[in-house]
Amino acid sequence: MGSREPSGRWCGDSSPDVDDSERAAMGITVPDREGTPEGPPKTRPVVSVDTSQRLQHTIAFADESTPTRKAKPDGVMGAEIWVKVGDPPPTGPSELSFLSVDTRTPYVADFPGEDGGKTAHYMLRWVATTGEKGPWSETASATVGA
């Protein structure tokens, strides 16, 4: 556990006597001692779509290894977001149109009035800081509210 310096300030974060498990128990950030992973991301985004607004989808994404957290995997700058509007659902990425690279969830997609009532199909993938791309997410589909 950390101790007080003569100034009254707590120390321990930089003390060699405090190990990473003790830092974590104190709520202190544990330094990344392994660095950024090399190569493309290995996991996929998990996608959910909020359709509560007319002509708008709010696309939330998280990593499949930590689906309840907003954090991206190490070495990832963001998620590529692709869409196909209209049925049938896409059979692969070649049928999708690029929307954006979003560095922070959620992403808001606005639609023109003529897309109201149509289904939007989304596929996402992580993009590493090196530009390498990870595997595609499952397709997430939602109706555009008119």
C-alpha cells in the first residue's frame, strides 16, 4: 500500500515496493508493460443499434472480449463502420458502403426521408493504429424509423 510523503501527499504509484496487483487494488492505473500489440486486431466489434429517433440510428460498439466496457482493444484507433440500406441483408463486405471510422462509441447515422421504413444492415471491424484491419463483426440490422 502507498504511504504519505512528508508533504502529506500519497505515494505508491511510482514506488518500486508496490507491485501491479497492489496498484490495481488501490485503483491506480497499472502501466502497460508489454507495449502495443503488433499485427491486425484479433477480436471483433459487437454492435447494437438504437432506433429511438426518427431517421437516425445510434450505433454502439464494444469489443467482443469485453462487451460490457466501452474500451477498444489495445493498439486499435477505432472501428470502421459500413452499411447497406435495403434488403436483402448483405452476403459479404463487397455489398456495403463505407460510413466512417469512429474512434469513440457511439456513432450516429442520419438518413434521408426516402430511407424511412427501410432496413439498414451494419458491419464493423477494428482498425489498428498501424492501419491494419481486424475481422468483421456479425451483421446488425435495424429499421430506419420514418
